[in-house]
Amino acid sequence: MMYDRPISRHNVWRIHPQLRKSYVIRRIATTSAAPRHLNVHYQLSRFNSDSMVQQEWMQFGMTEFESLLHTFFVVYEVPYHRAVWQQAFSLMSLYNLRSYDAAHIATALVTGVSDFASVD
């Protein structure tokens, strides 16, 4: 998912809507990063074998993410357009970057964003 740092004086967050959904789902499904109290509450030890545990955990994660988005005064969705995509591929091959890292940098280069904060 693609986020750049909230600009504190404007309280703005920019995201790639296409990457946001796929990244958030992947990140939430990484249960090993969950704090112990959430691990116990959601019975995450059963995550890989119990679809109800998966559904409840994923719903919790999506709700938390949407709550985070609502803390910002403005949220801009930045399209993941061809120029960003091509720049990301170029950066991946030149610097051996992972796809999300390359997408972050490519977005900054194409859109002129100078500061990024990421959750990955």
C-alpha cells in the first residue's frame, strides 16, 4: 500500500487505492506481528486452520485501518498510473528493490512527494 507521511500542518495522507487494499490484506494476514493480547483474543494460533478466526481477524484489521484513515483531515488517493508503474519496474531492476519499496519511490519521483512513511 502506498502512503506518504501525513503533512502535519495540513493533516493530509496520500494513498494508492489499488495498492492499499492488497497491501492491507497481506499485512493483516501476517498474524505473527500481532500483539499478544490480540493474538489471544482472536485465537490467532488457529488462523491457518479456522476460517472464522481468519474472517474475524481480517475484519478487525480492516476496521482498524479505516479508523486510521479517518484520523486525517484529508486523504488523497493517488492513482497507480503507468508512469509510476514503469518507474517502479526500472527502480526494481536498477537497485534490486522489492515491489512495494519501488512503488513508494516511483510515486515520490513521479508526483514530487518528498517525504514518505510506510507500514511495510
